[in-house]
Amino acid sequence: MDFKDLSYVLAIAKYQNITKAANALYITQPTLTKFLQNLESDLGQKLFRKLGHRFVLTYAGERYVAKATEILNLKKELDQEMGDIIKDNHGSLKIAFPTMRGTYMLPCTLPIFNSLYPNVQLNILESHSNQLESMILNGETDLAFFNLPIKSPDIDYEIISHEEVLLIMPDHHPLAEKGIPREGCKFPWMDMNLIRDEKFILQIPGQRTRQTVDHLFKESGFAPNIKLQTANIPAMIHLVAKGYGCGFVTETHLKHIQPPPSVVRFSVGKPCTTVDFVAAYRRGSYLPYHAKEYISIVKNFT
């Protein structure tokens, strides 16, 4: 058994289909089928059972995949550490962003990184923030950038910046003039009790900002009247501008999305509500030199 064998099994487990796995591995379907037959024969037990056209892991398969993932992660870390030691500035780095963050952060950070390390291959992944933790844990990405909180104790992080979560509404809203100056707030402060009867456009459950906003409603003692839930933050901002409802968004998104001038923003909370934007990675893993450099570039950008 070699590392290639482990990668083959992980591909079948990921795609649950021999043809799709073979395409991803750049080998033929008969080659992968023959490999699996020989492996299961050598092991004396099935790693997969067929359900229609799907290949589903058996218990033995689940244990194989868990250990194979650990082994390949260790190999990757060893390769990265050896690469750092010889200082050849070659290698690869997998980075994951929430889709919205990637829209404005990648064009500003990747050219800088490439100018410094042209021989490092960057692989960029984008997904909803609620999926990024599992991508770190299963080795799909070396680094992921998102807002706290983090659920898994097996993930460590470095804080990039502190961001305020802001209430937004159109400037023609009856409450638009109700914000007041308050110490510790960068924006006029709005009492959450004033918006109890408003309709809201919120991010979908599971997204980091939505988790923070749900906690804010809970602290304020009322459940929001949700008119719309969406993962599309620019659409939410423009709907707010048209008076469709009130919303919540981080100040960094507003800085880079450039909302219509009719959108007004307020601090909310005690006295305001902040989140930490972090670079996250698997706890105890070796963080390569190039990853640390990319974190520094992102810090300078924010």
C-alpha cells in the first residue's frame, strides 16, 4: 500500500461514484474498479457497499478513510516542513474563503502573494462559512478565513481583525433619525427595542453573521419578523435600500460592497456588537511558511 492507494479510496468516498472519482484522479474507470477489487481482496473485507450507483462506506471503510486522511495530512505537513527547511519557495497552498469575502479579498491579496512567491501554487476554494470548518478538518484546505465562533476544538486560529456588525435601513425609514451618539460606538447607536416590529432580511442559518445576529435578538428579548433569508449579501443590502426590510451586515462588507448612499447604518448591542475575523487551521498541524505569509498579507489588507 502507498499514498496513491489512500488517495484513491478517499476519492471514491468523496464522490461515491467510481466514474467521477476516476475522472478526478485522472485515471480510467476500469483501472480504479480493478484497484478497489484488489484492495478489498487483500484486506479480506469490503470498504464500500453499492446502493444503486452509489458507493457507500462500510464500517471498515469509515475507519480506513479516517486513518488514510490522518496519514495523508501528516505526509503533507512533512512535505511542507521540508520545503520550508530548504527554502526553495516552491510548493502549494490551499486557501478557503466564504464566497462573499473572496469576491473582494482575493483580487487584492493574490497579486501581492504571487509577486513575492511566484513558484507557490495557490488553490482557492469558496464555500459558505458553515462548511469551512469541515474543510479544514478533512484536509481540503490548509487555511480558511471567516468570522468566529468556531465549533470544533480541533481548529486553531489567528485573529485578523475585529469587525462591527451593523444594523442597516433605508434613509427614508421612520427610525432613520433615531440613532444617537454613544461612547464606544463608531456609528449612531440604535436601541434594539425600537425595531421590535420591523421586518428583517437575514442571512441564512449557519452563516457566522447570522449566528451573531440571532444571539443579539435573544439578548434583546424578542424574535425577529423574518421577511427573507438569503446568502446573497449584496442583494440583501440593495433590498434594504429599497425599503424591503432592515438587515445586519459587517462593516467590512459595507466598506467593499459600496452600498447605495440611501443605506444608513447603526451600532447595536451593549454598546456595539463585534465579531473576530480569523485565519483558521487544524490544531497541531504544521503551518507552512507561505501560509503565514499569506495571513500577513490579509492582515495588511484589512
